[in-house]
Amino acid sequence: MANIKRTTAQLQLALISVALAGAAATTHLRFYMHDTVTASPGSPATVVPVARGTTPLPGDPTTRFGDMYVVDDPLTEGPGVASPAVGRAQGFYLFAAQHELAVMHCLTMVFTAGRHNGSYVVVQARDAVLDKVRELPVVGGAGRFRGATGYGLLRTHSFNPSNKNAVLRIDMYLSV
């Protein structure tokens, strides 16, 4: 009887050890994405329209259901354009809702500085742009983030309605 209890206890400890050894650490990254639709001196456009929809969206006659943009936005440590660069957000987004301002993102966050240099995270998400906080599910990664899971929380830091330029704060929570 004592042997059975000892064997059971050893098995339980072994299972707990395996479970703890496999637990992934969570990495938190905060950066800012500069989405420049309209160029200005010293700040080139980083968003290019590639398709134009036909149906104007409510409350914004210049944006249409089906509008699609390719992006190569700088990612920085802080919200200022002169803040140190940490990478680029490359991919596309399109206005995918007929009755509200919501876009579908497919973006690769490519890190070009610091300890994550050469690594990237891929997100694919619906973004109801008027919501205060939006979630970006992580669908993959490479380099230090190979096999990453997690999510990002997206907040609009600033938006200029006259030129449509925006700075977005992104907090990524990644497990590898």
C-alpha cells in the first residue's frame, strides 16, 4: 500500500513538473504605429490606397465599404514621430463592414531594433475603429516569436480627421 501511495505521489510530481516546464512566459511589448495617409514635409505617406469601394460609410462620406490600403507604417517606442524606431507594420487593411467604421487588419509587425530585431508577429483582426480599445489576435510569428500566441490591445492615441493620419498605441501580450 505504501508503494502505491509513493508511486502515485511520484507520478503526480512528474506531471506537475512537466506542466510547469512547458508553461510559456508572457512578453509585453508597447509600441506606437504611425499610420500616415496624407504626406507632409518630413513625413511621407505610409499608406497606399489600392482599391476603392462604392458604398459610402455612415458618418464618413470619404470612406467606403471595400476601400483597401497597403501599409508600411513605422513602429516607434513612443507616440512622437521622432521617437526611436522599433520596427514596421507591413500588410493591408480594408473596410469590411457596410454599416460602421470597421476594418479588417492583416499585418506583420516586423521588429528591426533591440533584442527582438529580426523577429516578427502576425495579427489578423477586425477593428471597430471608434471603439476605445480593440483586440488584435496573434496568428503567428517568427524569430524570437516563432509559434507565438497572444493578442494585442489597440488604442487610438491621436487621429487627425482632416488628413486621416493616426498614431495607434499597441500593447502586445505574447507567449512563446
